[in-house]
Amino acid sequence: MSKERANLELLREIRKNRGKTQAEVAEAIGYKSKSCYCSMEVGLYAIDTGTANKIADFLHMTDLEKLAVFFPD
């Protein structure tokens, strides 16, 4: 999935509403530091399908949230 396709603002909002930090998400999806996750969340790198699934699972995103974030078109 291209970085332009993801609704990154909504992803940040959901993460914050769940009370999770970027560091917590990074650790949960197997990243050694938050910088790689942060780079995705600000749009510097694309979020691949596997990573999107890990993020969605960790944040307990609903199906509608997943669609709105990862397939906003």
C-alpha cells in the first residue's frame, strides 16, 4: 500500500485515543525503535500490508477503522 493511500492523521488519532505511544506501537509490531514507526506515521515510509495488520491488531481497530485508515479511497 502506498503512503499516499493511508489516512495517517486518522491512524494517529486512533492510536492516541487508545492511549498508546509511538514507542508502544513500535515495540508491539516488532520494531527495535520508535523512529521507524514514527516515519511511517508521518508519511515518510509506506505501511505494508503485514505491518498494517499488526498495527490494527495492537490498536484493536474495528473493521471500519481499518478501512478508513488503510483504504480511505
